[in-house]
Amino acid sequence: MSGAAPVGTGRASLPDLRVVPVVAPLVVGALFLGLWQWAVTGLEVDPYVLPAPSAIWDQTVQAREPIISGMIGTGKNALFGILLGAFVGVVAAVLSSMAKALDQMATPVVASLSVIPIVALAPVLYTMFGAAANTGRIVIAALAACIPVYINTLRGLRMVMPVHRELMQVYAASPVQVARTVTLPTATPYVFTGMRIASSMAVISALIAEYFGGPLGGLGKSITTAASSSNYPLAWAYVLGSIVLGLAFYVVTLLIELWFSRHQPRP
């Protein structure tokens, strides 16, 4: 006779553990939106202070075409900026890791570039390249992306243990073999960490740069135009589009990192 309850192996709880990270943020988000809606309607908050989520969603549905168009325009500037900034950041980090003199010279330059305010840089670049061209906005996005990529890549290159380099020298490995088997596998996670940070920074910088002129198609200019015409729910709808755009850049970068890490040879 066996009256004892069966002893669980713990495997049945694995699906629950996988669902929690997805369901928990959704529940918190729904509660936040519900509290926001209740506070705005119950306290009769004016729209220029904070519009209700329902009003923002209505404007999002009605203006979905210009919002999508603005996301494409801003997304192009951010994408070109990320690609340019990542390329410059990786190359500069490799050169700095190879020559100590370059590293010492680059340190104050990077520190200076990281504190340049976009609100001061954007008008200068628009004067140089013209407000109608996207060159200034791409340069600003590239500058914002270059800094985190450079810092994280340089850190990753410095994480290679000397004993590993010495071992490769004992095996008479060529510089290409050392880079392929030791340096790149060690530095790659740091490069993608910088890319994930850069993906959000580039979108934010492109948005801020659009505040100071240029075509009306971008999200930044659309936000200021809607706010200046007192259509605050529409302005928040463009803000929602900006949030979705930033999340999309981050998720795509993360997926590329996950794919690349699966195919990356390990040291």
C-alpha cells in the first residue's frame, strides 16, 4: 500500500519558469496603463499635462501612416549612424589596443566627445551640411554610437589573458590565427554589449537632432509640430512610435548577438 504522494522531479515547473519572464512584464504594464487611465480620467488631468492612454492609442491608430513614415525616416538615420559609429569605434579600439601611445591620445578625445551636448552640436552640423540633408543627423547618431562601441571593444581586447597569447606564440600561430581563435572570441561579447547600448543611443540622438530642423518626416520633428499645435495625444503617439523604434533596434541587435554567439568559435 502506497499512500505517499509521488515525489516531483521539478521538470513540470520548467514551463512555468519560462512563462514568468514574459507574463510578469505584461501584467505590470497592464496595471500601469490601467492606473494611468484611472488617474487621468478620475482626477481630470488636462491633456497638455498628461493625456490618457486611450486618447494616445486613438491618435496612434488614426495617424499610423505618418507615424510609420516617421519611424522609417528616423530609423534610417539611426541605422546609418550605428553602422558608421560601430565601424569607427571597432577600428579605433583595435588600433588603441595595438599601440599604447594611440590609447593615451584617444582617451581624452573619447572623454571629450562623450560629453558634447547634442543641442549644441546639431545647429553647427546643420550649418555645415544644411538642415535639409540628413548628414548632420547621421553624424550625431554615429557619434553617440561610436563611444560605447569603442569603450567596450577596447575592454574586450584587453581581456585576453597573456598566457593565451604566449601559448599561441609557442605554437607559432600567425596574427590571423591568434585573432580568430583568441582575440575575437574574447572581445566579441564586449563588442555586442557596446552595440546594444549604441542601438538605443543612436535612436535617441537622431530624435533629438531632428528637433532643430530638417524635413518634417522624422519622429522628432513630428513630436515638436504636434506639441506646438496643442495636439498633445498625437505628440505622445509619436513618442510611442519612438519607443517602439528604439525597442526594435535593441531587439534586432540582441538577436544578431545570439545568432553570432552560436556560430562563434570558442577559444
